[in-house]
Amino acid sequence: MPSLEIFIAFLATTAIFAFIPGPAMLYAAAQTIARGRWSGLMASLGIHLGGYVHVIAAAAGLSVLFHAVPMLYMMVKFAGAVYLIWLGISLFRAKTQGEMNSVGLEQKSGKRAFFESITVEVLNPKTAIFFLAFLPQFIDPAAAFPVWVQFVLLGTIVNMMFSSADLLCVFLAGAVLNRLQRSNRAQKLMQRAGGAILVGLGTHLALQKG
């Protein structure tokens, strides 16, 4: 592991990156606004677990493929963008919880948000590039732990810190939602707002260069 000074710098830098509003926080907030706090929490868990795919890929050196094969990077990025847009459109078309009133609806929405979020995170090549560019700055080849172990340990810390920011966003969005969830009309507006955020994220990802 890196020295104490470097490790403290790593934690401070990670915290700055984690709590700057970004796509993952917006995505978690959108799921919360559209489907409720439970779905937002499950979405955060899905993003967290999906992040470990990129941590393992970075440790195994697989993320280098995105640098070596730009076409692969573009294909994965475009697939992720299309998936986000499709999720947003689905929220526009879906009925609200008040309209359906089915038993276990909240649990079903949470389960759906969980699996959707894993897919969204895995199809985000920018996460892979981030780990590949960020973590090596704090890796010590002369340390007692092998390089790949350091990648996994530091990547896990990064993933947990980013997830804590996502959870904060979910609870803030949930607090706002509780004030607006008294009518079917308000629920529908919130659901469409969440869908609009997802469509916007997907469009931004598709049009963004690099």
C-alpha cells in the first residue's frame, strides 16, 4: 500500500471527486424521484456492484482495451447511452404507484431499478477509464501487496466513497419527493422528471466527445 501521506492524499482526492455532482448522483436521484426512495436505494446498490466490474477490470488490465481499441470504447459508450434513453422513455410511459396500487409494487420497482443500474454502470466506459487513470497514481510497485491487490483495495475504497455520495443524493431526493407525493398528478410529474433526467444523461453521454 502507499505511504500514509499518499494514502491521505488519495482519500482527500477521492472525496472531492465523489461529492462533485455527476451522472451517477443524477441517475440515483432520477430513480428516486420517479419510483420512490426504495428504488433509489436499490439503484445506488446496483451502481455500487456494477462499479466492482470496473475495479476488477482495472486490476486485471482489461480497461487498457478501451485505450487500445477506441472503437470498442465508442460501442460500449453508445450502448450505455441508448440504454439510459430507453429507461427514461420507459418512465414516461409507466404508470405511477398511485395509479397501479398493486401489492408489492415498491419491491418490484426496487428490484427492477437494481438490475437496470448494474447494467447502466457496467456499460459506462468512462468509469473504467477513470479507474485506469486515477488509481495508478497511488499504486506503489515496491509495496508488500501486489499491484493488482492494491488496485482492488483502492478501487473498493473509491467505489464505497462514490456510493456514499449517491446515497446522500437519494435521501435528499426522497425528502423532496415525500412533500410532493400527495397526489397522482404530483407523482406523474416526478416520474416524468426522473425520465427526463435519464434521457438527458443518455443524450449527453452519446454526444460527449472522448
